[in-house]
Amino acid sequence: MSTVYETLYILRPDLTDEQVELAIAKYQNLLQEQGATDLEVQNRGKRRLAYEIKKQRDGFYVQFNYNAPGKAIAILERAMRLSEEVIRYLTVKQEVTKEKEDKVAATA
């Protein structure tokens, strides 16, 4: 059974655009290997942080929206925790409205 999740993470500001794209691809592939579907990636670009995190004032914001089994979240977050390029991450389980459930059921 899969659930709808949203993961937002912040990458270090000193990464090049190529390194940012590689990091996004790495986590995207990791999720897909774990059975994630309907993966939507939004690169929000470099933004100022509200407060300093790990001595950084800026960061690249990236958001993933996807359906995945619960075990995929633990694997993704472990990879992010061990990575030096990720400053902060947060995964939220989203509420699915009845309309969206009906759409998903209709397409299945």
C-alpha cells in the first residue's frame, strides 16, 4: 500500500548547478528503486534561509511529491542524513481528499 508524501530538502549553497542536478537525480532514483510512483520534482532554486543552519545562510530548495510505501521514507531519509550535501530535510505525509482517491481509483 502506498501513501502520498512530500519531501522538502535543502542542499548546500556552494554546490554547482551540475552537482545540484546530480543530487536531485540521486534521490529521485533512490525513491523510484523503492517503488515510488507519480514522482513530481520541483527545484525551487537558491533561497535565503530563515535562520542559519550548519553555518549556512542560503540553500537550494528541492521538493518531491510522490506515492510510496512507508519503508521508502526510512531509506530516503537515511541517505539524506548521511549526505554532506543536504543541510536539512523534512518528509510529510499528506492528506488525500476523497476526490483524489476517486481519481486514483478511476485510473487504476
